[in-house]
Amino acid sequence: MATKGLELIYSANDNGAFKRKFVRDGVQGNYDVVFEMIRITRNTVNYNRSFEKVVKDLLINRGLDSYSDSESIFNTIYDYVHKNIKYILDSAGKVDNIKSAVDTLSDGFGDCDDLAILCASMLGVLGFEDVRFVMARYNELEPSFVHIYTVCYDKGERFVFDTTLPNGKLNDEVKAFEKKEIAVF
């Protein structure tokens, strides 16, 4: 998530085509990355029916349906991503590769931005409307945000999906020096 004159590589769409883009240094670059993440997430939610089927099949296989409570759905999504998608940082350097939810599922791994896109996309195809990306920095010496994860607000409650935490669970969140929430939907 940290940016410093970063080259951003991301999927233009789900057909495997890639685009390259340079983003600005510091916090402005963080926002550049987040807005690309939002575009990628919305594209998956709006146009990828096979991804929607995968997510709904996951819930059905866990005995959930449209009448299930939100917290059961959220726990299922969190547990699936946390247990099945490995958290692996992008290669060190000046390149950040942002993947669509479909690519992250296919690869079986991703960094924090990839896992955030996956969680947000899963929530989006299920119709949750108040989904946000949270950018965090953990001390005042960090010149930009260094981590990103997903939150969802439902019926006045905030649910945290930081699937990068080694022994984490739904709603686990590391205390940050500064956080910014940006709406996805």
C-alpha cells in the first residue's frame, strides 16, 4: 500500500489484459491506488456473473441463504478468505500489482490490496451497499498509508475484514495512528 513514485500494474478487466500506470508519491499515490481498487471492485461486482455464482455457492455450501443473518455471512466470507487465500506481499521495489477478485481467487494469494478487493467484491455481489476500504498508517513517521483492508457497515454495526492478520478473525483490527475510510459502493 505504501507508495513512492510507484508503478501500478492492474487488470484492465477480467480477460487478462493489464495496464500500467504511474502514481504519485505519498498519500496522493495512496489515493490513486485506492481509486483504481474501487474501479476494479465495481467492475467485478457489476459485470462478472461467474464470480457472483462462486460467492453464492460458497454461502449455499455453508448452509446459508438470503434469510441468514449478516454476521453469519460476514464470518463465512472472512473465514474463507483468511483460510484459503495466502497473504503474500508484492515483490519489493517500485511496482505494485493490483489484482481483481477473480485473479486473486485463481492465484490463491495476494497482498493487502488484493485481499481488500476480494472481500469488497464478495460483499458487493451479495448486495451489501456500505462497503469501504480503510487505509491505515501505524505511526506518525510513516509518510503515507501502509496498509489497506475492507469494512462493511450493516444495520448500524461496523464489520472489519482484515484478512492479513495471522491469527485474525472478523472484526480484528490493529490500532492505527491514522485511518481513512473510502466508500466503494
